[in-house]
Amino acid sequence: MNDSDLEAQLRALQAPERSGEYWADFPRRITNDLRTRPLPRPAPSSWLPQLAWGFSLAFGCFTLGYFIGHNDVPRGLTHAMMENQREFRVSLTKIPDQVRSLMLNEHGLKKLLPEQP
């Protein structure tokens, strides 16, 4: 059966005639059906996604707390700076002299050699 045959058959069909009593009774039947039909229950959700989210949240909180409480890098760095404070200050004062001894040319940044007398 091709499309034109199907269209011809569909056009030949007629809608069933309904009486006036059917249409007058129609709203009452629909509301009656809706009242007597049980409400659909939602599908039970799986506990597995909730468990996965719970473990993920707990692991994230544990990891964050661990890294906040066990971060020894700043303490170690400040301790080393306090021990070697004098050497650190001397190095800081030498930086401008060291920067002046650098020269930029077409080959890149080179250290200037002190002039020999």
C-alpha cells in the first residue's frame, strides 16, 4: 500500500456520529473516571546514587580538612627565613647590582663581564 492509497482510504472513512446524550454525559464520565482511578505512584528511587553522593561529599570534606590542617609548607618556609634572615637581607640588597650587570642583546640576556684594567 502506498501513500496515495492510504490517504484515499482515510478520506473515505467517516467519524462516528455521537448523540447529544453522549456529549451531555461526557464531562460527568471523565470526572468520574478521574475520581475513581488511583493516582500513579512515583517509581521508587534507587539508594545507590544517594549513597555515592554521600560518600563523595564526605570524602571531599575529609580531604579539605586534611589539607587545611596539615599544610606544613608555609611554616617550614617561614622557619627557614627566620633562621637565615641576615643572609636573606644581604641577598635582597645585592639584587639591584646583579640586575645592572645583565645585558640584553640579539642573542638573549647575557651577564656583563667586569672590565679588566
